[in-house]
Amino acid sequence: MSESRYDLDYGLDACADDVVTFAEAVGISSGYVLVGHSMGARIAIRASRGSRAKTQKIVLIDPPVGGPGRRKYPIPLEWLLNAMQVAQTGCAERS
């Protein structure tokens, strides 16, 4: 179970360090492939660029391109919420 407290660091660099530390702890000493989805893609990039990283390759799946200091995310929130609703309830075919 993960801890959650106001004094813990959940920043991208801290998460990236956790990934590298985990790989070291389980004895992965060279050439692993790191896969990151969405925010995990940003973490994978940061984890792979450090001097302790032993990544051979990284796979980035749907990395976010929005956020502080970045351009606006290209898909509006309303569209995503509607898509999730349609996925849950289904939709009728239109002719």
C-alpha cells in the first residue's frame, strides 16, 4: 500500500528516482526496457536520462503534451468525458 501524506514528494523527478531505485533493489543491473503510459511516459523519460539509469530502451505511450509551461492539450476535456460516457453506456448506430 502506498503512503499519502502532504510532506511526501510526488514530483516527476521523485517518481523517476523511485523507478531507478526499484530496478536497483530487484537486481536489474543493465539494459531493461521501461514502458510509460501518459504521465508515466514523462517519468520514463526522466528515469532514463539520469546517470544511475540502466535503461536500454524506453517506450512512450500517449505522453501528455499539456501542462504547466506547455501548449494546451489538443483534446478538450468535454470530448474525453463524453467518450467515456459513450464507452460505458454504448451508442446507437446512426444512418
